[in-house]
Amino acid sequence: MKTSLLRFFLVIAAALAACAALSATAPSGAKLTFRRVFKGSSPEFIEITVREDSDTAAYEIRQLDEDPGALPFQVSAAWRTKMFDLAAQLKHFQGQDLDVHRKIANLGEKTFRWESRSEVHEAKFNYTLNSAAAQLLQIFEGLARQQEHVDLITRRMKYDRLGINDALLQFESDLNRSLMPEPQRVLPMLDQIAGDSRFVDIARQRARSLAERIRHQG
């Protein structure tokens, strides 16, 4: 009887230990969201959500009178780590006043939001001097700008092959200013343009040059 009881307690203890280990290693499911609403600008609405445990993020970039709807895109583990580290420096926005509180131009209402299970915190601001917040904002805005280029190049490839060179020029301008966190995401499209005789030669040459440059930088 004592032996059976001892075995029972050993099994329970092992099960509890396994549950504890599983809980410690399970993904937190934390989400980090950036939203910017700026009426009269283009775009007027930007929202990007990044998950700590997945490279699949979501973006929504549109005018306010357009139909809402988020689409998936990819953010690398390295950039996600950087973003969540910055959010941690900002105490996950709990009780954070990020706005500069000065009379400056309206630059759009920006919101950082942290969600992890039942825990939710957010901070709103027009302009900030907080270093960590400014870095996080730059990354989010860079991801949005990068995705705008992806969408524009994709549309031109499908519907306006003669306009593809103009889209590549816009992409090159932002690449020159290092505004995009992961320009290598555009490489498959650049390679496709470079090898497709349906596009004008100047666009193919520019796509080839940009692809070589991005690969060299990487």
C-alpha cells in the first residue's frame, strides 16, 4: 500500500514538474502594435502588429475612407527581438507619457500597444523625445514604408509594366536613406524584374543593380 501511494505521489510530482517546464518554455504570445492616424496625409492610417513568437506580422496601410483589412507580411527574428527589447525598456508602455507636450505641428496621433494574455498597455503621442520610443517608431515606420514599396512594385508588375522603373526609383531613394529595416524582402521581385524581358531595359538594369547592392550590403 505504501509503495503504491509513493508511486502515485511520484507520478503527480513528475506531472507537475512537466507542466512547470512547459509553462516556462511556452511562447508568451505577446503582441506589439503601432498605429498612426493622420488625416489629410498619404497614407492616413497605418497599423502594424508584430508577434514575439512568430515571424508573421500584419499590416494595414490605407486612407481612412477605404475599407479596413490587415494583410500578412514577414519580420525577421532579429528585428522582432530589437522591437520587443525597446518595448521592455519602455516598461511595455505601462504608465508611460511619451509626448513632448510642446506646441508643434500635428504629426498624426501615434499609439504603441502591448498585449500579453490579459495584460494590455498603450501610450499615445504626437511627437516624442524619448530615445527608446523614437527608435521603436523609426522601425515601425520603416516597416510600413518598406511594405508600401512592396505593394507598389507588385501592382506595377501586374498592371503597369511601363511604370515599374518609377516605382524602383522611389524604392532606391528610400534605400539610399537607409529608411527600410529589411530591404532584402524585395529581392525576389527585383530578381523577377531583372530577368523578365517584358519590362523595359532601364527597369531591368535598375532592378539588377539594386539586387546586387542589397545582397552586398547583407
